[in-house]
Amino acid sequence: MKALWISVFERKYLEPHEAMIFLKACEAHDRAEQARRILKREGLTYQDRFQQPRPRPEVSIEYRDRATFAKLLGQLNLYGPEWML
């Protein structure tokens, strides 16, 4: 995210409120990546007390925060191939 952060501020002026939105987008991306790493290590499911498989909470965290990241980038018009590093 550091590289994207630098790239955006080198190529586009962001108003203070836009910078805050971009910060929140980066935080959402970081949370999604953290959840992804946990899922990679622990797997997608766990056994509940009845020994039934249940999805790990990180599954929904990753999904939600990836969607939030994309939505916030779209609000700032930072979505598309020209912004990918």
C-alpha cells in the first residue's frame, strides 16, 4: 500500500477529505490482507463445539474490506489500469 499511496500523491492532488477517504481505503486493504494471511495459515473453516465446520470470521472480513477498498477507490476515480502498480 505504501507504493500505491506514494503513486497516487505523485500523480493526483487530493483534497483533505479525499485524502481521508484514500486513507480509509488503504486501511481496508490492509485489513483484507491481514485476514487473507490468517486464512492461508488457518484454512477457511473451523470446527464448532458440535464438530461442525463453520466459516472463519476472516472470510467475511476479507470479502467486506476488499469491497470497501474498491468502492472507496471508485469514489476517488482511482479505479482502473492506470492506477495499478
